[in-house]
Amino acid sequence: MKIIGHGNIITCGEDNHFMSDGAILIKGNKIIEVGDTSSIQSRYPEAEFFNANGKLVLPGFINAHMHLYSTFSRGMALSGEPARNFKEILEKLWWKLDKELKSEDEIYYSAMVSMLEGIKCGTTSIIDHHASFGLINGSLDIIERAAKDCGVRSVLCFETSDRWGKNLCSESIEENVRFIKKTRSDRDSLISSTFGLHASLTLSDDTLRRCLEEASILNSGFHVHVAEGIEDVEDSLSKSGKRVVERLYDAGILSEKTLAVHCVHINEREIALLSTTKTNVVHNPESNMNNAVGVPPIIEMDKAGVRMALGTDGYTPSMLESLKVAYILPKLKYEDPRAGNDVVERMLFRNNAHILGLYFNNPAGIIKEGALADIVVLDYSPPTPLNSINYFYHMIFGIRDSDVDSVLINGEFVFKNREFTKVDYEEVMAKSREVAKRFWEKM
Ligand SMILES: [Zn+2]
């Protein structure tokens, strides 16, 4: 057993509350009790004691949409004219990169680097969307190995797409099916899975039908990009006469188990479809800004009762960074300083937790008895009073990634007093540079 004691705890969840000099008792991978430090310590004197020493203790952050494979794009030179639009960004960068990811080392180190950087930013769970069309079969096992090596909770899938032809499409469907079957039997494990789809614009009706058939047998939802760029809408209209959400709805892809990522270019009817099917939408503000695709109708979706979560789309490993941008973006879009405050708070602290709960037996993203022991300790000394009502504004205006002091995942310290406990960070980065240099030569 372990005790995280003398912490200032923000529990999050529906009845969020603040506890000064609080303690969390952990047994195995779960939280057993939350209460007063002296009471818990005196009843469990044999437990390993971690002194949080007045630091802030929160549930670890959950990244609801990530591309771990994007690591080697960092600083990479691209030949030719710069991409002029979203479709060209896909063609000139991402599709070239995912076709060249061919070796175990390339996939492993891309994932490992992003995971370690996530942990340093307080991320304890990553819902990833993977593409490596140079090595499909077994690619999710390689990411699973990286996740277990550094100890980060992960939900994995492979992005099914027709863009590289029938054979590679079939192989990507098989990779999803194989990995879902493999992880399904152990919902207590650190690793879970869902069914990955790229986006309407690279999926034929026939492929959607095959994916639905397979996912239905496995009782799985989907993780799919939806109406990210206007190109996706144009393609869907020309293919089917339907807008993207309508096409996916008719194909049976939307449900309460599905993550519809982005939803930038959607109309009122599509918002209603997302709401009635209880489909989860994942917002990635920095990525949308960087790709110049637009801003999703956050307020309209919220009013219609759509559950919206927060991710990073590979733009950054940091959920705090994504949160801060998500907080200011609606103000600019709606030209209203009130816009989005409560919506964005719900994204990271309620809805991401809800989504993660789809994949594991116990709740995460909350500090309470029975929840998964995924916890971040932040070395933040508030210059003004901090409580369960205003903690969110301390996160927006005060707390930074550099405050992350320690991280526990599944009851285990993976980062303690600013040191990784399971891997040598510098060794991983050095090896990654070596692998990336060889990878760049292929690009
Ligand atoms: Zn994405």
C-alpha cells in the first residue's frame, strides 16, 4: 500500500471538492480511501508514505485524442512548396510520414518519446490514433510495449483508410480486430483499445460497412476524424450527397462509444445527430488553429447536449497547454468574453474522464474510493486562495507543465520528484535522435 499524504487535493468529478492536508491511500492500482493525512497514516503505518508537502494533488490528465506516431515530424524539412490547405498538409506531411513508418524502432521511439513528454506534463492516459502504413500488423503491440515500459495508460487503435489501396486497408481492419480481441479479456490492464478510422474522405462505403460489421461483433465504438477540414465535407457531399456526420450516421458509425474528433465543419442538423446518438466529440484547439481549418461550434454543441472532450491531436503532449488555448479560443470566435468557460472545464475534468471510463472497469480522472490511482502532484504555491470553485482559473492562469513534480499511474510512480522511475529519459531521447535521423533520410 501507498499513501500520498500532506497534499492539497482537488478531487474533480461531479461533487468536486478541495481538501487541505489530505491523503490518498492506494492499494494495487486503485484508490482505497481519501481523507485526513494523520488519520490515514496512523491506521496504515506500514504503507509506503509519499510526502506531498503541501503540493497540489489532482487526478492525472487524460488526452482524449493523440497521434503518438507524429514525433519524428518535429523539425523535419519538407521538400517543395509549403502546403496551402488541410488536404495538402495531409498529402505533403502526414500521409508521407505514416507510409514510411516501417520499423519496430521507428514506431517504438515515436510512441515512447510522446508518452514520456506527456508524463512530464502530468498526462496519465492517452487515447491514441495510430497510423504506420509501412508496418501495420503488430504495430499496436509495439506501442503497447512502449506504454508498458514507461507505464502510461493507453487506448490504442489503427486508423483504417482506403488511401493506400485495398490490401493495406484490409490489413488495417485486421490490426484493429486483432488488437481489440487481445486487450478485451483484461479490462484491468494498463492498455485498452477501440476501432480506428481515418476520416470520411479516405473511407469508401464498402470499407465503412466492413468496419461496422467487425466492430459490431466486438461491441466496439470508433475513433474517427470528423469534418476537420472543409475538404472532408466536399468529399462526402460528392461521394454520397450527404454531409460528413450524416454519412457516418447512416453508416452506423456514431454511438455513445464513438469518438468523433474535431467536428469543425458541421451544421445544426449534424449537431442534433451527434446529440441524439450520444457521440463523444473531441476538441483539439491548437491543431485546428495550426492547420487553419476553423473553430468547431462549441457553444452550439454544448447547448444541444453534445459531450465534448479535449485532446491535442499530436500538436503538443501537454493537456494544460491544450486547456489554456481551448479556454481563450471561443472568446475570440464568439467575440464574447463569457464564451466557453464552463464548457471547457467540463471537457478536461468531466468528459475526458467519462470517455476513459468506456475502456476500463474502474473510473479514472477522479480522486475517490474505487477509482484508478492515476494522480499528478503539482509543485504550485498559489499566490491567492485556491479552492474547488476557483481551481480551474489557477490552472488557466497559474499552473504550468513545469510544476509537475510527480506522477502515479495504475498505483505506481512513473515520475517521482521530477525523475522518471521506469526508463532513462536521456537514453530514450538519444536513441530517438538516431532513429529519427535515419527516418528523415527516407523522407
Ligand atoms: Zn487527429
